[in-house]
Amino acid sequence: MISIEKLSKTFGNHQVLKDINLEIPLGQVVAIIGPSGSGKSTLLRCVNLLEIPTGGKITIENECITDPKCKVSSLREKVGMVFQHFHLFPHMTVKENVMYAPIKVKGISREEAGKHADELLKSVGLEDKADAYPSKLSGGQKQRAAIARTLAMEPKVLLFDEPTSALDPEMVKEVLDVIKNLAHTGITMLVVTHEMGFAREVADRVLFLDEGQIVEDGLPLNFFTQPKSTRAKQFLEKVL
Amino acid sequence: MLNYNEFVTALPFIAGGALITLKYTILSVFFGLILGTLLALAKMTSFPLVSWLSSAYTSLFRGTPLLVQLMLVYYAIPEFTGYKISAFEAGILAFSLNSAAYISEIIRAGIQAVDKGQMEAALSLGIKYRLTMQHIILPQAIKNILPALVNEVINLLKESSLISVLGEADLLRRANIVAAEKFIYFEPLIIAALLYYLMVMVLAWFASLLEKRMQRSD
């Protein structure tokens, strides 16, 4: 379970997140949507401390990660992140990308990590690209490889930061399909996305952020058919 | 015009100085690389005092002439410490300290040119900072660093001729010795210039080879 209390984040004079309160139960799939600059990505990045919150408290599985005593690297073993621009390690093959962290962080043997990597690459449909370098992959393949790399650490929480925004339209589906397969397997997922169809179909819950605040929080069906706030209405009119 | 006989007789003696020039260059680059790497890491830490000190170091050594630094090391150290420093030690010390300043900038720029997302991706996988630097960031930064580093070696090779003012028998000093003995300047100095040029060309060729190799893996 993730619990966020009074979270705020300021860059210079600009307050990006204002007093965010949120409880996310284990295994829930949450879509975070909202206009650009609304603080969606910052909220996500606070959850694995890529951004250090200015104020407030974040607790993951009873461990307060905003406590200075918290070991950041052990938190990050539990919380995986998939980035908009993939960030695969370009000097390693796809398989090495997937194997590196389990070997170096978890201390798993090369053999075992290799076996696990093969399974993961198969599950994202990249078994034939295991020995290719990232520069030889398409955008969709890169993102699927990046997802496999994140899964190799067996995280309890998965953060997706606009995972399909940098892709050509014809590659969006193959990545969304992989994410869909992960949903409701017990892993808690926070997905910042502009794919409204995906949010509606896959998410258990939709958060609508605007100007650093959670404006709406509810079931996808309710949000998309009867948004309560005018801001959400205006936003949906533009994107749907 | 060039006297062929003088040229040929002076050549072996002066060419022997090339070895001394190379010795200074190689040792100074070696120590400069170690110190420069530490300085570059210091510049990128989150401790303000450490990064400030490292920047101040670079600023001082880039902002004063190498000849002044060399003389300070050679003449001021014995004055303050009583230790009689040899020309060799003074040369290596001054050249290393100086090249470390330049090398630290080359390394810092090379590391910071690596996409910030690489660091974030590694950290988000729980990989420790030191391992991230060692296995993720530096292998990518090397591509930016190596060609610039070869240029620094070329600079140092040429600048090492300053050691001749302390009487060390490098290329330039040997040319001057021949000049003083035989009252001819043109032939010995041309020999020195040619040999410097030859060494620089070999390095430049090596640099372009490196650059091509680096691009190939993109």
C-alpha cells in the first residue's frame, strides 16, 4: 500500500504539487491524467524519490520513504519505473540491460539472472532481440525492453511515466498490451498517460490532476462519463 | 640555406631528446589523469565546498601561465621547504597539476553530456551511485572524453618544451646545445620542430582513428 500525506513539491518559486493526499491499496492500477504541467510526472517521481518532496510524507508498505533514515536504494528495489524515453543503457545488449540490476543489486548469479531475463524478454515478445543493442530496436521494442528491465527487479510498485508518449502511433498498442498484461497481477501500478482509452479500459481508478492538485479521484467509468469539475470537463472535451 | 651535413650530424643527438620529451608527456598525462578524474568527481558532488575548491583549482591553473607554475614549483619549493627539488620532479609536478585542471574539465563535460535519464534509470533500478558511474555513465562518457583527451596530450607534448628552461635535456634544450656549440640555429631548431611535428601528427592520427571508432558503435 502507498500512502501519501500532504505532499508538496516546489521548484524555485513554482509550486508544482500542492497538498496531495492519496491512499493506494495493494495491486490497484491507477491512471493519472491531466493537462501538461499539472504535476503528474512530478507526483510519480516523488514516489521513488527521483524528486525529493518539499513537504509531506510518503509511506510504502509501512516504510516512510520521506524519512531521512530511509535507505533510498532499497526503496528503489521495490519501486520500478518506466520512462517516457526508455533510457535503456546503449552500451549493453537488451539481455544485459535486463540482467544488470538483478546481478549487481540483488546479487543473483549470472546464470539465474540470464534465465529470468530470457523469460521476461519472451513475455514482452523480444526473445529474438536479446543480443541486439538498443540502437537497433524500434521505439516500441525499446519500451518493451525497458519494461522487462524494470520487471527483472520484481518490484511491488510500478511507475509508468507517459510510457507511450514518445512512440510512433503504430507502436503504442504493442506497449499498452504489455502493460495491460501486467495489470491485476498483484503489482501496484501508477500510470501517467494521455491514452484515455487505456485509462478507461485498464485502470481501476483515475486521478485527474490540475495545477498541482488532485481535482478528481474515482472510477474510470464515472470520470469519463460524468466528470464533476469544470476543469475535468474542459480537459475531456479537448482530448476525447 | 639548410646545411645538409650539419643537419645529419645533429639529428641523432637532438632526436635523443624526443625520448625525454615523451617521458615528461606520458608521466604527466598519467598523473594528470588520476588527479583530473578526482577533480572532475569533486566538481559534480553535492558538497558545495568540495565542488567550489575543485573549480577554484581549475580556475587558478588555467588562469596562470604554465611557465610561471613551473618556476614556482622549481624555485619556491626549495625556498619554503628546504627540499632541493630536481628539474625532473618539478617538471612532472607542474605539468601534472596543470594538465589535471584541463583534464578535469574534459571529464566533467564528457560525463555531463551523458543523458540525465541514464542516471535516473540506473538509480530507479536501485543501482548504487558508484556502480552507476562505473558501469553506466563512464563507459558512455568515454566516447566524449577520449578524443578531447588526446588533444590535451598533444598540448602537453608541446608545452613540455618549457622544461628546457630548467636545463633538462629535452628536444628543445638539445637543439639549443647544438646551436650554442656550432653557432648555427636553423638546422637544430628545424630538427626540433620537425620531431615535435612528427610526434603530434602520430597522436593526431591516433585521435582521428579513435573518433571514427567511437562513431561506429552509435
